[in-house]
Amino acid sequence: MAEFRIVSQDGFDLKRLAAALAESQGWPRERIGIWENRRDGEVVVTVDDGLLAPSTGPDPLTLPMHTPRDVHRACELIRRRDGSLRGVDFAELRREAARFFSAGWSVADLLHALSHRPDGAPWPRGEGYQGVEWLRHRLKHWTTPSGDIRPSVSQETVQMRIVGRAGLPEDIGMPPEGSEEAAPRTGRAAPDRVRAAADDARRLIRASTRTTSDGLSHQERTASRINRTTDAEQ
């Protein structure tokens, strides 16, 4: 178990600062300890040794794909992982996948979309569920009626984390119980509702934490109009 201490004389909430540091490092809360030493005015943080082990590098399944070379390699990996893509022309696979990569999807997101519907139900497997038409059919369900790419499973997770951080209810965006839209209930909000809720949450976070440039400009204009007199002048 590793240990480090945070000390400050500036009046910061050190426990909150330690929690934010742990979150920024991606450390699970149950694998760290945060202890406040009021006598010495410090916070002690203990970290599981396993979290500090040298990283073997980023997971290629979760990396964004920016260049044609990245997309080419990603498609090679997807083709090896998903047996239903055997017989699909590689150029066709790359063309279909590139649209989703340009929307910020990762290899893991695309593999999930090829094995699961947006509601979480698995796609059928086996004989007859192969080829380019089956590829297009599955990916079409991850687009909107207008053809836009829906949020991937990882993007939805991030958006819901933003909603939770803003203090909004976890079921925001879900259809009300008893409505036709709620049956069958899948336990997952519609992607467009999740996106709208995340946008609202971001605005709430900014509104509660920022000092706006308009406010600063107002202070500067007000200060420039105040005539201050010194004691000597009085």
C-alpha cells in the first residue's frame, strides 16, 4: 500500500481535493483510502499498489481512430474478432466502420454494436447471419432515422456520468412507467434523451462553477468608473 500526504495552508478542502485527484487518475474509490489528520492539517491518501503498477500502454480497443491508417488497423482487428464478417469485402467493412469512427466510436464500441442491439439484446449468431447485408443491418440500428450516428455504449456511459455529477436523477430521459414507450422496458434511456440530458447537465455544471467573462468585463468597466480619493486628497 502506497501513501502520500496533501498539505495546504490556503484553506482548501483537502479531502475533496484528494477525491478529485483520485478520480482524475481513474482510481476506483474502493481501492484507495482518504484520511483527514486535523491535528497536522493534512490529508493522508493510501493507494493500492496494483493501481501504481507501470501501465502496459493504452488498450487499443478503446482508442479513438483518427487517420486512415488507424481505421485500416482497427478494421483488421474487428474482422479477426467477429466471425460474422468473414466474406465481407474489406473495403466495404472499412467504409462502413469509418463513419462510426469519425463519430468518436472505438473498436470496442463497434464490436459491441455488431454483437448487441441498442437496447442491449444480443444479435443472432450462426448460419445465415453473415455477409455485408447483415453488417449493414446491424449498424443501421445504431443510426437515427435521419442517418446520424447514435452515441456508442461508452459515450452513453460518459454522458450518464455527467448527468450524475450534476446531481440529476439517474432515470432522467427514461419514459414514464406505464406508458407505451416504456414497454418493453429495457432499463436504458433512448440515446437522444441521454444526449439532451447530458447537455443540460453540462450547462448546470458550468453555471454553478464558472466565473463568466461577462461578469469579469462588468467588474472591469465598473472599476474604471470609480473615482478613488486618497487620504492626502481628503
